[in-house]
Amino acid sequence: TKVELKDRAPDKTKTAAAKNVAKAPAKENKKPLEFKLHSGDRAMKRAMFNYSVATNYYITKLQKKQEERLQKMIEEEEIRVLRKEMVPKAQLMPFFDRPFLPQRSSRPLTMPKEPSFGNVNSTCWTCVFNNQHYLYHFHHAHA
């Protein structure tokens, strides 16, 4: 069975030889075409981009420092002007040659009064503590 299958299968070498009856002419040796890779150009562009980013960063950093320095100078100048315009609020020196002699007031003295809590019933103490109208409860207690 295996032998029969081998006999039936076409021989590859025989078919290849039959096809190559008319052989193609031999290829000429050609010089390879010169080609240029763009990786060098891209590397140069990237280096230029990195340089421009670094210079922009440096310039902005210098501008921020300059602005901060200017702001500080302005604030210091404002403080200097405010200090110059300030009016000192010191107390006057006392006159030691004329000592202070206090005078008696002309207002009448306050007369003390005794508190009048009144006689409140024992049943009305809750009303007094609840802070309701005192007069009502006072009359209610004496009525």
C-alpha cells in the first residue's frame, strides 16, 4: 500500500526538470541603489527641538526671577513711603512743674435703694422661676 502510494505520487525532481526546459538567462550583477536613512535628520530635528524647549524654559525662569525681584522692590518702596508718611501717636509729656490736682465732681451722689422682692406665696415660686410677667404674679400673690 505504501509502495503503491509512492509510485502514484509524481516525482518532484522530474516535474521540476520538465518545467525548467526553457531556463531564464542568468541575472546580471547590479550595484545596489544608494539609500538614505532619515534617522539622522530626525535626530538632528529632535536635538534642535530639545534645545528650543530648554532655552524657552530658561527664559521663562529668568523672567519669573526678574518679576519677583521687581515686585519685591515695589513692596519695599511702598513700605518705605508708608513709614515716611506715618504720624507717630505718642503721648504728650506730662508737665511736672504743675502737678495734677483732681477736682471734685459736680454731679450728685447716687442714692442706694433697697431691693423690693415683696412677699411671694409659696405656690407662685414656680411662676417667678419660669420668668413670666412679674407684676401679674405679684398681684396674683396678693390678691
